[in-house]
Amino acid sequence: MKRMKTILAGALLMLSSTAMAQATYEAADGTKYEFKKHMFLNLEGGAQYTLGEAKFKDLISPNVQLGLGYQFSPVFGARLQANAWQSKGGWVADVLPADYKFKYVAPGIDLMLNLSNLFCGWNPNRVFNLTAFIGGGANIAFDNDEVNTIASRIKNESLSKYNLEYLWDGTKVSPFGRAGLEAAFRLSDAVALTLEGNANILGDKYNSKKADHPDWYFNALVGLKINLGKTYNKILPPPPAPEPEPQPVVAPEPAPVVEPAPVVEEVKIEPLRRDIFFVINKTIIRDTEEQKVKDVADYLAKYPNAKVQVTGYADAGTGNDKINDRLAAGRADAVVKALKEKYGVAESRISYDSKGSRVQPFAENDLNRVTICIAE
């Protein structure tokens, strides 16, 4: 009786603490969310491992679980669940190695505690939630024919007796307790992907063998959690209050202002130089050099009194004077033509010259395939 009172007191304490848990959430844009109580459905399937003496792989069974629950607060919930399909037993001995299976259905109730909301606060948009649960119920086992057949063989063939002292037939009902964790990954407001692991403890008579300790089975499940109905109320932020209309202001007549005569300061213009390089034996301005021509045009547009001197060159390392004079003149002509026709520079602001290969402005031979523009 004292133990029962302790359990009830602990449950009441948990209920009171969850009732005070955060039940509202405000997003960065001012939108508020209020938690709403709701039902949910669990649909899960996976595998069970029944603790026994056989090899691990021989004690794996298929498993399914159906749950219907209610979320009372962001932290506390409960569900009715039914876990079912198959359990196994077995042993490994020199005389008669054996494993066997039997079926069961185990309805029960779980108390659920959302650890993410408990420690981090409720957030309806959180992607991951971790929930711990503890519960119990009744395990209803049946179809235990395989181990009964093995027991008959042991008796008929006078084999060494194995400790099947808790052999049962028909239907066996055993109370069980269980605990576990559920990881839920939010897919939408209504659906989450769940991964669940739970451990179940029963009396020693579950698997027909006497072992002088409780019997256990463990379930690993994957499935869906489906919320039945709205899980929150959404409250949009109020629209901003309209700004009051400005009242007309009658300004006094300004006193006449005598402006001082403007002082004209002489502006010193820094000269601009651009070297426009050409490919050997070519007078066409490449795309990579076009920006330099535009720089000269922009400078002349900024300073209306400025003028530009355009001088063409050819390299002395190739060709002869006749060829190089033609190339140098053509390179200067190409720049002058671009300034006038493409950028609208007046001809009166452009001075033109050509040096051929007789003058080499650069020490490196290939750099003398150039038109030099100096604007000032």
C-alpha cells in the first residue's frame, strides 16, 4: 500500500509539472503558436529479439505495433498500444539444440514524456523530438505447439531432460512492464517518421523454461505517427497601426539671403594613360582590351576640356619598316575610330600619330604591339 502511494504521488507530481510546461511559441516574424490537445495514431513494424540461450539470429522475430494516444500537454501524453506477432525461445545443448516460436498479442498503456519539449521548450516546427515512455499491460501468448513437440521428443527418446518446467499449452496470460524511447522526425504538421526501441519484462514462465530470472524481449520499430486533428492554434501578429497624417505646417517667410559670389577654384586634372595591346600582325581591338578604350572615353566625358593623344606602335623584332608602319598606323586608327564612332568623342579632341617600329616604348619586344592613349 505504501509503495502504491509513492507511485501515485510521483504521477501527480509529473502531471502538475507538465501542466506548467511552455504551451506557446513565438516565431521570429511575430506569429504565435498555442499548443492544442490532440489525439495521435502510431503505426509501426520491425523486429523482436527474445532473450534466450540460442544464437542471436535464431531469436529474431517479426513484430508490429498499433497505438492510439492523447497528448495532454507539450510534455505529457499517454497511449493505448498493442504489440504483437511472435516470440522465440531456445537453447544450445550437445544432446538437443533447439529453438521454437510462439505467438502473442500484448495490449497495454504507456505514459509518455517528451524530453525535447521538457528541456528545450515547445516548438511546433521542431524537426526532431525525443520521447521517453514507461508502461505495462497483459501479454496473451498462444500457439506454443513447437516447444511441446520438443518436450515430447525429449520424453519419448529418453534424452537428457531440459529445464522445461514451465511448459504451457493453450493460452497463457502474463503481466508485463516496459520502457523505451521514441525518436520522431517531423515530416509535416500531421505526420512524423518514428524510430522506437522498447524493452519488455515478464515472469519466468513466459518461454516455458525455468531460469530463475524474469524473461525479456526487445522490440526495434519504425513507422509513422499521425496527428488526428490540429496540434496548435496559429495567431498572426496584428497589422501595424497606420501612421497619423502629417498636419500642414505654415512656415514663416524666409528672410532674403545674400549669397556670396561663387569662388571658382582651379581643378587640377590628373592625366590618364591606357596601353591597348594587339596580337602580332593584327590591328583589331580585342575584347580583353576594349575596357581600356572605354576608360579613355569616360575620362573625356568627365572632363569636357580634356583631349587625348593616340599613338600607334609595332614591335621591331618582326616584319620590316614598311609592314610595321602600316600596322602601327592601323592600330592607332582602330582606337581613334572606336572613340569617335562607338563612344561619340569629337574628332577635335583627338590627336593622332604613328611611330611604326622606329620607337620602342617597352623593353620587352611583344609589348610594343600597342597603341598608347594619354588623355589630359
